[in-house]
Amino acid sequence: MSDAIVARTGARVLDESAPPRRWSPTRLAGTIVLGAWAGLFWFLWLTGREAFYLSTRTEWVVPVAAALLTAATIGRLASAKVTTPKPIAARELWIMGLMVVPVVLVVFSHPATLGSFSAGKRAGFSGTSVAASASDIGSGELTLIDVAAGETSPDGERALAKRAGEQVDFVGFVSIRDDTPADEFLLARYVVTCCVADATIAEVRVVNVTPGQFSNEDWVRVRGTIFPLGREVIVDASDVGAVDRPDHPYLTP
């Protein structure tokens, strides 16, 4: 019995003599970075701003990333106490600071979508990522995706041409270029497959509009008659009205 008491006492002495655990500046800084990114994804999800950066098919990434980064932040904080903490090197501090910059920019900047400024700089619509066959284009309600996909292949052009004279109802933003006549504008909408980095643009030329009624970036609803002319599609407007920017401004093929 006495030997057991001595053994337990000796173990207690060894535990008490162990060096205390203190907060590691490096691990705390890493926790802050992870927490900032977790907060960003929660912010995007709760405010609905993920629609400005992702397509509807990939927006699930935001809540998943928020949950995973939150768990990682908690785990990092739980392991932030060490026996021999080391100061943060200047290089590490700069890197961590740069990693937080995108978070600050997204949270505090005014939310904006791709607009007319980049419309002329974006690639034309690519039909490779769209399952829009000639039969799909030739039947059902015409959408901007159908119109844009129809411009990417001879079969699509022919299917679209057969629908000349039909009524359409499109929502997009106004794009006016230097050579655009006063009674016309381009109605544009970005098509995003994954995120804004792969955005391409779908456009139709709207004619018979009141000069000066709308400006660049205005969101409008155009109703009228469609006339596909090769790779250019014209909509003779019967009604053009201002609308609020959609909650999901980008189209998903």
C-alpha cells in the first residue's frame, strides 16, 4: 500500500513539474485566419451573396465550406496551447495578413455583378457546357440560354431561325456601346457554369426602344418578337420595363 502511495505521489510531482502550456502566437494567428474565412462563408450564405459568385449548381459549396472551416477553426484553437511557443516570423505574418484581405474586400465592398463594362471583354457564349440540342431549341419556351446556344452550331442556328416571329420574354441588363443606335441596346445576361471565373455572355439586340429611356447596367424585362439573323438575334420590342436585379443574376445552363 505504501509503495502505491509513493508511486502516485511521485507521478503527481512529475506532472506538476511539467512546463506549463502557453498560447502559441502562430497557432492563434492561424485560428484567426481560419475563423475569418469561416465567417466569410457564413456571411455569404446568410446574406444570399453567394449568387454573385457561384452558379445555382455550385452554391452548395458555401454552407459546406462554412461548416468545415468552423470545425477547423475550433480544432485549431483547441491545439493553440503549446509548451514552447515561438513568435510569428515576419514572413508568416505577411502571408496570413494577405489571406485575410479577400475576406475584408468581399464583406465590406458593395455587392456587384458582372456588367456591361466586362460584356465586351468576355468570350462569347460557349455551347459546349450546355445540353441544348436543336430539338430543345426548336420547341418550348425560348430562353436566353436557348438563343445563345443556338448561335454556336449550324443545327442550332437553323432551329432558332424556324422560330422567327415568335414572342419572347427576356430579363437581362442593358449594354450600350459606342456604336449602338439611340433606339437600340443589347440585352445581356451572363451564363455561369461553376463560378464567375468561367462566365460567358448571352446577348440579343433589342430594337424599337425609346431613346435615352435606359442606361448601362439597368435591369429590364423585354417582351417582343424574335428575328434570328445568322449569329445575330434581334428582338423587336413591344414592351420594355425596368425590373429589380434578380436574386440570381447569372443563368445556369
